[in-house]
Amino acid sequence: MEVQIRKGRPEDAAGLGEVLRSVDWLTSIIEMTVEGLQAQISRGLELSLTDGSHFLLVAETGAGRLLGYAAVHWLPCLFLEGGEGYVSEVFVHKAARGTGIGTQLIESIKVEARKRGCSRLMLINGRTRESYQRGFCKKRGWREREHMANFIYELKV
């Protein structure tokens, strides 16, 4: 499938909402109103466009339909020679999975990370997710950490 990878723009909110709604395990997104989701996405897009420590890429068809996106956050690391890119989101529309869009998004992030002098990229992939089960990351040269745990702390807003 032929797609263009480009930086996200404010007018991408509706298309990104469609991509997220196609992810059947994101229940909080599915339960949101279309308007609420677009407002949330618009706020995230604004931040990624005004702050150089965030980077959002979208995969767009020639007809202008968004089929996926990836978000990365550039972090300084004092113990690494260069910084680290944290790939926080890689989502491909359910109808377009397995077509190479995720790979194109990740490859574009690698290019940007090298431009920024990063030492490494990091991402989290749920072990129960289909992409983990089929080895998406491992097939592309990513190594799973053996001795690290991933923790989260929920902040109530």
C-alpha cells in the first residue's frame, strides 16, 4: 500500500480519531464522544507541534485518508552518549494492519532519531497485543529487556 509519512497537523484530528477508534482494546477511546476525542487529539497535536521534544508522524494515502500514526518523545539521558527517543504510540487502522505502515512509521522515527543524535529508541508493547504476538518489534531488530519492569502511576486529573 502506498502511503506518505509526514508530520502531523492540527487538521489531522478527525482522521487520527478514526485510527484510534479502530483499535478495539482502547475502551476509553471507544466510549468518548467524537467531539471529545477530537478535542483531546487536537490538544496533543498542538503540544507536539509547539514543543520540539515531541514528534508525531502520520501515514496518509494519496487520497488523504490517515491509516496510522506514531508519537515519539525525545529525552535527554545523562548515562547515554546521546539522548533516547521514547516511542509512546504506534497505531495502524485495523483495516490497514500488516501492510507495512507500522514499519514505515518506525523507520521514519529512526531517521529522525539519528538526526537528533540519539543513542537508542525505546517502546512498550503489551504482550497480549496482536503486534507482540506476531513479533512486530523483534522482527525489526528491537530487543526486549529481560531485567526491567515497566511501572505506571495513575495521576487523577
